[in-house]
Amino acid sequence: GPGSGGNQIFVYAYEVNRHMLEQVVTALRLPVILTQEISRADVVLALGSSMRQNSKLRQVARTLQLPVFAIKANNVPHITRALRRVLQPDGADREEDSRLEPSVDSDSGSDSDAPVGGRK
């Protein structure tokens, strides 16, 4: 179970505010290690809008069979929720962002550039 020291999760963050990430990991004492080498990562944590635009990163994650967790915004609550999902992947909470990875492998999906509430 958790707390056995050896089960840290390596997280590769893409376009996620690293300072906030480190804050959350430290504050909640999460068994998370941030890595900048995707080949060492167990999961990818990405800003959803950036992830959609980066088919190469999606491809690499698929090749390495890394689960991708998307956050909708660079803020502490979103990052906290995402990290909790990373650490408890069986939570039903995961569904809401799973549309990022369509099961049909087409990068030409008509919804690829639909606005997703992220208007500035």
C-alpha cells in the first residue's frame, strides 16, 4: 500500500507550471518525482489545450504506453486534482478528460480545434 517508500511515481509534466506542481507535491507529501525525461516517466501530466496541439507528444506517450492526465488550467486546484487522479487511477473521476485520447486513432478529428472553454 501507499507509504512503503518504494512506490514513487515519475511524472513528466508538459506545459504545466512546474513551480505549482512542486508546491502541491511538497504540501501534500505526494510520492511524486518530477522528471524531464519522458523515457523515465510513469505518467504524463499535460495542459489539455497544449496536449491537443502536440501530436508528437501524444505519439510518444502512446509508444511508451504512458497514461496521459490532462489538466484544464494551470492552477493549484486543477494540478492537485490531477495528481490525486494519477495516484488513484481507478477513480471514476478520470472519465471527464479521457476524450483527449479518442479510441479511434485519427489526428484529423473534426473536434480537434473546437474551443474548449479556454477563452482568454
